[in-house]
Amino acid sequence: MIRQLAFIHDETFVKVMRWLFVLFLLITIVLSLVPTSEEIPAATDIFSWIALLIFGDASLSDKVSHFIAYGAVAGAGTLGLVRPLGRHYILPLLLFSLSGALELAQGLVSYRVPDWLDLLANGTGVLSGTISALVLIYISDIGVPKQKARI
């Protein structure tokens, strides 16, 4: 099974993850600053179901969406070997800082409200996405010849 994860080091995979990182980041930024969209019933239903399943409270669907969005951004960035200033640990710090800045920016517009629990959900999403991606990278390294992508 571990050998099946060798594609993680493929140059094409790393490039795709970088593109997804940029796409997810842009989507997250835009959705953080536009008016909330409860008009999208399918998305609201999915996040409500997850919140009900995990927390027993469907009203926490907003926190679930924050967690998933930042987890996806951090995971794609980590798998895409995005290393600001050449360091792994700077990406999660920058993503958490960005989430804080976006929460503060929400206080500057009349149609959004900043929420510290959103910031907590963002941070746990960043942490979970980063750790999950690092575990995949670590596991894929076991028993695989050292021909990693250097982009």
C-alpha cells in the first residue's frame, strides 16, 4: 500500500496540488468577503449534516465549512510543496494569519460579522490539513527510491 502513494512525489502531482492550492485559496478569500450564501441549499445541507453528525448541532455548519476550506487550502499547499522562504512551517502560519486578517476585514463590511469561533475553526482546519498532508508525504517516503520532485 505504501508504494501506491509514490505518486505524491511525482512532478505532475506536485504541480496539480499547487494549482489547487491557488484555486482553493482564491475561493476561500472571495467567500470570506462576499455576503453569506445561505441560498446554496446543497452546500448548506451538507455542512449542516456534517455538523449534526459531529457536534449534534446543525447550526455549527458555518464552522464546519471554515474547517474544511482551510484544511483543503493547507493540505493542497503542503502536498504542493509550497514552502514560503524555504520553510515548511511558514505556510500554516501565513494561512492562519490570513484567516485572522479576513475575519477582521469582515468587521469592516456591513454584511459580514467577524467571529472568533470562525478563527478557531480556520486554525484547526489549517492544522489538520497540514498534518494530514505531512503524514501522507512521510508514509509515501517509506520504501520509495529518493526521486522526489524538485520544482
